[in-house]
Amino acid sequence: MKNLVIVGGGYGGMRILHRLLPNQLPENIQLTLIDKNPYHCLKTEYYALAAGTISDQHIRVSFPEHPRLHIKYGEVSAIHLDKKEVIVNAEAFPYDELIIGLGCEDKYHDVPGADEYTSSIQTIDLARNTYKMLNNLNAGATVAIVGAGLSGVELASELRESRKDLKIKLYDRSKHILSSFPERLSNFVEKWFVDHGVEIINHANITKVEQNLIYNHDQPFECDAIVWTAGIQPNKVVGELPIEKDSQGRVVLTPQHFIPNYEDAFVVGDCASLPHAPSAQLAEAQAEQIVQVLLKKWHGEPLPDSFPPFKLKGVLGSLGKKQGFGLVNDHPLIGRVPRLLKSGLLWVYKYHNG
């Protein structure tokens, strides 16, 4: 039996499992999934878990079951491409083919104290800890959220609905929050925050973080909690691999999504160098192409020279439970419709994967 090892049960790993199981996995192939959690986590909803508006169970989906799917629970500490093995809890797991889907972690941009004195929503464990911290704050406490991209905006709006008594400050380095979106959309979101008492600090430059202190342009401001949503980078294990990376630290791949000189090792999701910003949608689209490559290899057929460009449908974000925003097929959406769309897509995903 050949062993295909999937490291990480995120969006890319789950899509590969569901495409291969139950009917497309050849009889001579077994699957090993390695993940530190006993379930797939809906990372796109961590902001709501941290804010306290949904339960932990709401964002968990069971892994599929199959006689030739073996699941190992533990944290990956190293990957040895030349030895073709993955190290989990000091134990070596050999593989014939490998899919690396370890995801990302916070990027602190060398800001002193940021990693030590801020909270995170990058993993379900960190989001749980952030929930406990935020919801144990006294009335009138001040929360600083650093970074006003999609994660920061959704967290700030959800926290406003969860804890109307808190003072929320949203720090962003750009002229407008959601700077990668059309200005009309950014203006709508900014107005929502103004109407709901969330303070936006534009042109921010966080230079240092200390216990209950955030320094903007070297000026200290007191706060009771600080949450960091100001950037991501590939998982540390991937960062330590001695292979070619792009300027963001993501792994440079062949058109067939494997590592050059290691045609049995693929990278999916946030750690892969792709022509789009990392997202669940992108990881799933890439996973579809990886499955095609695997099936070609297993059946002794020539591999595709290339694939069509990824067709991503867009981005949807929430502003609490009733309002939202989005960019679908390059058309900006604001108001209730994008919020309903996001809720509907989440329901469909859980229904088809649960």
C-alpha cells in the first residue's frame, strides 16, 4: 500500500479528502491525515467565536470516515523532504506522497512586544483564549484591534454587537479600512463603525506593544486588551523548509502544485505561492487541481502541463448579524444581501462536509 499523507485538515485538505473518498481512491493507496484537532475547523468564523456570538461547536465539522483513512492527532514539528517523512510528537511518519496544508500564523512585522502582549484569532485554540479574555473584561474596558482587513473588520463589528459596553479602537495603516476594496464599500463599512461607536484610527503605525499599552507613532495609548489581525505568514514548519519561497515566505511550486525537485510533495492553501491572496476559496480551488494531478499519477497518465487560471467568486464579509459587504464578480455589495449570502454559503459548506 502506498501512503498519501495530508498534513493539515484545513479547507484544502478537506476538499482533497472529499474528492478522493469514497470512490476515487485506488485500492493500493491509503490516506493518513495529520492534524492537531480531532475535527475540521471553520477558520473563516474564528472572529465570531472570539467575539462570543457563536459557540465552539458551531465551527467544527467532522472529518470523513473511510476504512483506508487513518487519522493521527498531533502537532507537526518538522518535515524532511529528502527522507520523505513527517515528524509528529517526536515520531517519524513516512510517506510516498505528501500534501502540506499547515496554514498560516500571525505576522508581527518585527513590532517589539506584539507577539507577547497581543491576542490572536489564527487558530481555534487562540480564538478560544481571545474569547475568554474579551468576555471577561469589565464594562467600559478599551479593546484595541490592530489591522483593518477582513479579519479585523469582522472581529470589530461582531465584538460591538456582543459587548456594546466596550470601547473599541480599530487601528489601520491606510487612509481607509479595507483598502483593497472599492472606496464605496470602504466608506459604507466606515460609516457602520461610526454609527456603532467604533473608533477608527487611520494612518496608524504601531511601533511597539507592552502590557496594556499600544504605541502608535511611538505615542503610548492605554487599553485593556489588544488583538492582532495585521498580517499573516506561512506556518513555521514550512518556513524552515530549505526550498524556494516568494517574498511573502510562501512556497514556490510547479504548475502542478508540487515542490520543484520533489514531485511527490505538494503544498496547498496559505503556504503556497499563488496569484491571489490566501483564502479558503483559493485553497479549495487549488485542492481540486491537486486531486487531478494525483489521479493522473496513480493511473500512469501524463500530468497536465498547466491549469486554467483560478476562477474565484469573490469575498464576503459580515458587519454583525444583519449587515455585510462583499465583492462578487468585481461588483461591490453592501447591506443585508452579502450578509445573507455569507450565512447561506456557510450553511451549504457545513451541510456538504458535515
